[in-house]
Amino acid sequence: MKTLTIALKPKDEVFDDAIKAMKTAMKGKKQDPQNLITFTDARQFDKFLKHIKLIRLIKSLKPDSVYELSKLMKVDVSNLNKSIQFLEKFEVIKIKVTTKNGRTLKKPVFEFDDIRIKMVA
């Protein structure tokens, strides 16, 4: 199962985690790849969380294109594109370009099984 973890942590804890990972790598120990996005700014964390509904809809509806998703959600395609681009920056959503009946389609894909949200005080 492929889990995406979204975390809000203080900067010093993020720094400590990075040092631990580097020490482990320097010892030659293999680390499991982590699907982790860590925020140190609560506003950025909140901005990301506002897109959870979009992620859920992409996962459940599996639309063939961004345009189809905009129609299903009853939202403007240009606004939807901005949200998808935001999620693409974090590699949460990937766009797969396909061709159907001679038309180029941009299909949004969420490749994780679930999302875990972690907040550290």
C-alpha cells in the first residue's frame, strides 16, 4: 500500500529528521523511500489541506481529463487547472497526456492508496 503523509512540524524537527536521514545514508544503510510532504508554515499546510476534496474526487471519479473533472465538479476549468498545478508541484497529482479520437487529453492521476495527516505541536 502506497501512503502519502502530509506533516506540519517545527523547523528544528524537520532539520533533525534530515540529519538522521543523512547519517543513515552515510553509514550505507538503505532507507525506504518516503512519500512525505512536510510543512513548517501553518498557512501553507492549510492551503494544501484545502485541496483534499479535489484529491479525493480525482481518486474516486478517475476522470479521463481535467475538462471532464471540471464538468463533474461544476467549476471553471482554468481555476481547476491552478489547483491541479499546485498539487503537481508537490507530486501529489500527476498529469498523464493521452490522445482519444485525435484529441489530446490531460488526465489527472492520484497514485497513492491513502493520505495520512500528521501534526506535531
